[in-house]
Amino acid sequence: MPYILDADWTINALAKRRRAHTILRRLAAAGIAISWLTVGELYEGAFDSANPQAHLTALREFLHPFQMVGVNGPIMEHFAEIRAGLRRRGEIIPDFDIMIGATALHHDLTVLTFNVRHLSRIPDLRLYTPS
């Protein structure tokens, strides 16, 4: 499984925005994972929407084909190492972004994201960004 979804990519795909949706369909055969942390972010957005039930239904249907990836001790250790390095360089980013990056590095995955500004700060992290 070579890819992991970031929340921004997932939101764009759920909204059927052409670029995210088309690329996601094209890469699906290679295997795409999604972190439980990202799922939590997406559920929050659904509950905060004007029609939570409709958003939850669409989200659950969308998530069905993806492999869910959790966190573990080595991922948390890598998270802490990345966060400490970012803090030392004055480049801190949101914790969930660091967690997705640490998860991707641990599982040797490329992150599907539009959030290059934040995630590019994580050393050695591979990003798939549409051109």
C-alpha cells in the first residue's frame, strides 16, 4: 500500500472536486490507507455541518474501501522526534499533520495532500501533490 490520505485531500474527494476525485480513483488500485486520526478530523467536520446525518452517511460510504491505519509506540516516538525537530527550527505545524507524517514514514507511505506548506517541513516525507 503506497499511499495515505490527508484530511484536505479527503474533503476535496468527498466534495467530488475533479482533481482530488480523479487522482484518487486512478491511484486506488495501488492501495490507499487512511489514518484513524484523519477519520476523527473528518467526523468532526461532519458533526459540525448543517446536516450531520447526511455527511456521516457520505463519509462512512467513502471510507469503506480504505485500510484504516492506527498509531502505535514507534509512530508516537517518531511523532515526538519530528515535533521536537520542528520546534527547534521554529517550524512547528499542527500535531495532526505531524502524526500523519509520522504514520506515513513508519509505513513507508506517500501522503496524498494539498497541504504542502505544512507537510513539506517533515524531513524525508514523500508527498503526492497534483500538478
